[in-house]
Amino acid sequence: MDKAIKYIARIGTAIFLMALVWSCARIPGLQEEKNGEYIRIPFVRVLLEDNKSEIKVAAEQSFAIECLKDGTQSIYYSAQPVKIINQGNFIKVLNYKGNIISEHLNEINILPRGTNNKLQVLKKSYRGILKFLPSGGNIQLINIVYMEDYLRGVVPPELGKRKESEIEAVKAQAVAARTYAMAHLKQYSNQPYDMKSSIIDQVYDGAGIELKLVNEAIDATAGKVLYSQDKFVNAYYHSTCGGMTDNIEKVWDRKESPYLKAVKDGDACSWSKYFRWKEHFTEQQLRTRMEQYLSSDRGRDLRIAKIKDIKIIDRTPGGRVNRMKVTTENDIYLFKKDRIRWVLGRTSNPDLILPSVNFDVEITRFNDGYVKAVTFSGKGYGHGVGMCQCGAIGLSRQGWSFENILKKYYTDIEIKKLY
């Protein structure tokens, strides 16, 4: 943990110094500061894009363009959009007329000037700094942003627009998301970013989706994180538990965790549309779905015989299916844990996976005993590990504090103020 704090503090100081001089003539580079007294300003480097060969950038006000080339720094200013273009192992920047500002660069940093100025890129708005790096034939676009501002773009898509009476759930989500981010700083050790802006880490949509209530919740919990045994908690969360969460090692092939255990929350998430659900398949639909999954998983076209039976072998402590056996005319297939959601998918929306693996199986048969149709009657939405978001909202409506919500879903944890 000490290494992580020193790391975020060191570059956090650089960002703080940048803030002091953004309106001045010279802007310092993003190199690490020398040893000394550090200001603990956590930040996160978020990968926004790495699959485009050119990217247009603008800002609400003027901005600075820091160009780095073989250790040499050049600073330019603009009030008009600029375009960053890949040059193989380098990148270049053009002004709004298409004229070259600088080329054969190793790195470009765009820094907004003035108070509350935001950068605009890829149809979204962002706080902080935008870093551009060459990456093969494309460009890596990274947002370097203060941790609290990062959360302003993470929490809204997770919980949606909430009421004042639900702010304790929003606070709980803010603390969980902050903890997740802090625990995963430098997780991509060979990359210049800490997080990806997708469900691989946490969905991050920048400043354009900020909500007043969410910002209030983030400010009210600033710096607060979850600890277990003097380490950051892996603060997993999901939409709807259906009445009970689960042990992490029973859902995924992960080590047992003292704080990610099966927890009952009764009907706290019963208001969710996924508290109870059903998916109905004909035998042909189910067989086709399994063939698609198996073909993708094994890397070759695969066909299976008619399905004769489906049995749940055992369940997790939280009631989810641990192992499921599908018997066909020719083979027996065994599917395990959360991966079953991908195996089955949905008929109601073929592009989506099954809401959860907490389900019962009802089989309708032809007179000859073969399967005619299968109905999966389930509970919840998501993997079921950690905090139930709809449950947190339900508990907040009942008057629970964010501290008590977090301590319910993450067992035997501490809430500490890191900065």
C-alpha cells in the first residue's frame, strides 16, 4: 500500500504543479517529481481509446499542447480544435486548418486552461489531461484525471439518476468504485494507464454525464476507501442479487476472500425488474445457443445432438448454479459457475447473456421423452459477488447509512479516509 500511495503522491504533485501554472507561459512536463514532500492527490490514468489512427480534440476554452520529442519539450496554445495523427512510431499534431504544428513526436499532452475548462474528444467531455501516445498504427488516448473527478464519470452509469432519499446508496457506490480504482492502480504494469474505460474495469464516461446528487455523494465521502487486513478491498459489485450474494470462489475461479461472502439482504432489491425473471427456450433454440458457445470456445464449428436432459448438480452458498449437466443423444456436457450465463444466453435478447445463474430448470417433454422446451426461472442480475446495487438503493430507502450498507455486503471490512 505504501508504494501505491508514494506513486500516486509523486505524480499527483506534478498534476498539482500543473494546475498552478496552466494560465502561465510555461507548463511543466509529466515527468515524476524528485524526492521531497509529496502532496497526496490521487489520480488515475484511464485508457479511453487505442484503436484509432487520428483523433480530434477541442475544449470549452483555450488549451495548451505539450509536445515531447526525444526528451525535448515544446508548448503551443490553441483556442481551436486540433487533430492528433499517427505516424507509425510517432504522432503529429495539426491545427484546425490542417497545418502541422509539430510532428515525429513521442508524446502529446493536451491541458485545459482556466477554471472548470473541459476537453472534448470522441464526442465526450473530460476533466483533467489528455495524453496521446503512438501505438503501432494507432493512438493510445489516456485521460489523466484526479480520482474524485474520475468517480464523477463512473458512478452515474452504475446507479443512474437517483433521488435525494437514495443518496446513501450513491455514497456506498462512490466508496466502492474509489476502492476498486485504488486497488487497481498500476495493474497494467507494462502500460501507461491504470484502468480501461469499459466493463473490463469500470465504465467511465467522463464529465458529460455528471449529476449533482452524485457529485454531492462523492464530495461527502472524499478519500474514503474499504480495507481488509490492511489491504484495499476488491470491491466487486453487481446490479441485483435476488435476495442473496455469493462467495467469490464459488462464482469465479478465484481465491476465497474474507469479505466476499454469501450475504442475505432479504427483499432489499425486490424493486428491481430482475429480482425475478424467466427465459423460455425451445429445444432447438437452446441447442443452437449451446452450439454457438461451444464453437466460439473451442475455435471450430461444432454441432451437438438433440438434448435429452438438463440437471443442476450442485449450487453455491448463495443458491447459484455451481455445475449444470446437459445430456444429448451422443454426449454429456458439464458447464460450471458464472460461465453458464454465456452458455445459455437469452431468447428475449440474443445479444445478451443470461441475467444470472441463480435459476431453476423446468423441462417440457414430447411423448417420446425428448426435450420440447426449457424454462429457466431465475433471480437477480449479474455475478452476485460483493455489493448488490439495487439492494443498496433499497436499504438506503429504509434509512441505512452508506457505512452500514458497505459493511453488510463486504463482511469484516474497515472504512478509512485515505486522503
